[in-house]
Amino acid sequence: MWAEQDSNLRRLMPADLQSAPVDRFGIDPVYLFTINKLSFIVNKIDISLKIWQDINSYLKTINLLTSQSQKLKTRQNNKEKES
């Protein structure tokens, strides 16, 4: 009977090394997929934000140039009327 059991009955069973996680292989693939997907989305949002900031800057420049052009036309029209 004792030949079948260890003499120290309080001893833990040895680990099954094939199923034990080693290094990065212990990380859940769903977790990795989620983190990678979130990182991809954050990068896309950052790029989109930069594009919108650039577009906004261009629109402000166009608006400024348009208003200056209208002021010049108004001045020219006023000068023509005075002459």
C-alpha cells in the first residue's frame, strides 16, 4: 500500500509542465487580440484627429484669404466710385 503513495501525504502534486504557461505563451490570445485591436483603433483615431486639425487649419487659411480678397475688392470698388 505504501509503495503506491508518497510517504509525505501533504506534498503537492508535481506540475504538468506541458500545460504550464511559459514566458509569453501564458498570455490569453483573446487578451492579446483585444490589446492589439485597441492599439490599432487608438492609432487610427490619432491619425484622424491630426487630419481634422490639418483640414481645420486649411479652412481657417482659406477663410482668411477670402475675407482679405473681399476687402481688397471693396476698396477697389470704392476707389472707382470716387474717381
